[in-house]
Amino acid sequence: MHSFRYVQNQLQCESVPLTSLVKKYGTPLYVYSQETLTDHFTKLDQALSPLEHLICFAMKSNSNLAVINTLANLGSGFDTVSAGEIQRVIAAGGDPRKCVFAGVGKTEEEIAYALSQDIYCFNVESEAELKRISKVALKHKKIAPVAVRVNPNVDAGTHAKITTGTYANKFGIAFEQIEAVYARAARLPNLRLRGLQMHIGSQLTDVKPFRLAVEKVAPLVARLNAKHGFDFFSIGGGLGIVYNPALESGDPQWWKTAPARKILTPETYAKTLVPLLQPLGLKILLEPGRFLTGNAGALLTRVEYIKRTGKKNFVIVDAAMNDLIRPAFYDSYHQIVPLKRSKGAPISSDVVGPICESGDYFAKDRPLPKVGEGDYLALLSAGAYGSVMGSNYNSRSLAAEVLVKGKKSALVRKRQTTADIWANESVANWK
């Protein structure tokens, strides 16, 4: 599942003790495992080997250059949602010709830039966007490859803020309208109708929503391919991960890394979808993010204070919601473990940060081992939608980031200095 494990009661990432990293780089600190990134990509790639396919990493989940470079070296493409993300791919040594460009609000400048880099395809969210891409492509004498995003109206049964496949969401075009949209798009100049794309939501741990969506959309793809000559069908991302091993395994000793029994594996995913996709005879694109990076990262933090009230035991740490916003924003669970495992009965605790918001917490009423000032904790499965969603709220610096490979570690993002926070600001010079 991941490469964070206890060795002689010391939590390690691969073969590196995490205590050595906090001593060297301080906290809050993100640590990523290259072994986990490689393992997850390879397993998914191999499971889909019966199909011609391209995995396009959804880099909105983690856009660190070292992470992008690791995946690019494995042959990954990239699912991008801004010109800035395309530039990050290039800066990290990735191939823009393996990039798809998604998102509902592409500007003319971003479209022109993407065309100049010969990206693989635009994932188009509206007819207005089709017309804009056509106009920009005509102006720059380019042929723009496009795939319309179909909204299959399949409820993925996930968190309301990460579902994308129903008509209540801002993404895509309604299933019933797609064929007419393609007919009109075929008459627009400088467009190449290269495929069809869909994405129904994130953190899905059951294959059923994927199956229902593919079963519904595959006949549509076949009809459109017969008319327009497609190259590919993109089935989106959404593969979920284990956030709570104890819950998945039934192991009451939650502080031990337990094997997951219920999580959706690449093998199960492929076994269900490959037979449905093979008859199309098209390249299959998929856009996983969290599945590749989520379990590959941890956020390390120092305990600053223990505060006991009449009703609560607060563990106050130096990381905060500006470093990892998922618990505050999504009510998300992250397994929290000490870097040095100790014996003793767990204590029900709230793990909170120093930001002046009641929502600045990582766990509430969580049974944790007894810890004190100066101890260190790891928030596991923080490699997706962690640092990438960081902010400078309360004028707090962005965390440093480290990549581990075996016994080696490398600082892949320096800790932001306080002065860096306002480096681009100035005082108005009028009197």
C-alpha cells in the first residue's frame, strides 16, 4: 500500500528514518516515497496492458517537480488544468505532447500556449469553449485536437465536493446532448475531433460506478467514432486509496500499518473495465491523481503543546490547515502516528494546528498514543491534495518537501521564508 513502516519502533519512509529528516529539514515537512509512486504507477500500467493506453497523471493532486519527473520517467502523460501546469510538466522534463488540458475556464492565452506546445488534446467542457478553441486555433494557424467531456449523469456516491459526473455539477456536457454537439463541432474550423472524455468523481473505492459509466458511454463512443474517426476514449480518474488501514482491515490496533482488504485494486478495476473497452478498438486514456500520489506522501509535524480542558485533550502541532486543508475542507480522515512508537493505552485527543480558526484541526476525538511537547507525528496518506493546496494564511510559510529513494533523501522544495510571502507586495507610494 505504501512505503511508510515501523522498523524497531521508528517510523521510516523506505529505508530512511523520519526522525533524521525532521532533524535536518524541520517541520512541517512533506515526505514522498519514490518507491510508492513507482509501484502504484507500474501496477496500474500493467493491469491495463491488454489495452493500448496512456496514463495521464492528474497533477492537480501533486505538482512537485520531483514527483512529476518520477512519473515522466515511467512514461506517464499528464492531465493538466492550466497553462501553469503545462509549464510545470515541461520544467520537470515531461512531454507536453502527452498532456491533456482540462478545466471549465480556459483563457485564450492558455489555449494559445497549449497549442504552441502541441499538447495531446483539449478536454472541452462546453460549446462556448469549442468555439473559443476554434477561433484561437484559426488565428494561430493550428489544428486543435479536442475531446468533449460527456457528463454521464452517474452518481459516484462520493463526497459532494469531489463528485463531478451528475447534471448538478459544473463539468461536462449532458449525455443526451453530446451527439448534436459533435455534429456542430465538426463544422467549426481548425478542430480535430480526436476522442471523447468523461470523469465521474474522485476517491471511488468500488468499481461499480466506473462500470456503470463505461457501460453507458461506450455505445456513444462507438457511434461517434464511426462518424468522426476517433483516436481515443478517456475514462477519467477517480481511483480511491486507503486512508484508514484499521477501518479497511478490521484491525483494532490502528497504529500498525495494516493491509487493506476492501480497497479497489488496479487488477479488479482492469478486470471489470478492460472487457468493456476492448471492443471499441481505441486507445484508452485515464487520469488518476490520488491513486498514484496519495499514499506516497506524509506530512510530519512537531507537537508544540498538550492542552487539557475539562472535556478535551488537545495535541497542538506546528502544522496547520494551510499545510493540509483536507480535514477542514472535506472532513477527511488521515491516519496519525508517532515517529517513535510507544506503549500505553491510547488517549482520545483532538489534533489541532496554531491557526486562529476553529476549523484548523487534523483529527477530533482520535485515540492516540500519549505524546508530549517535542514529539513528532506523521499524518499519512497526505501525498495528494496536500502541499499543492497549501496557502500563506496567517502569514505562514509553505512547508518544505523531501523525496526519498531507498536510503537516499533529497530536498525537492525549500521551506519558504517569511520574507518570500510578501516579496511581490508593496506599499502604495501616494501621499
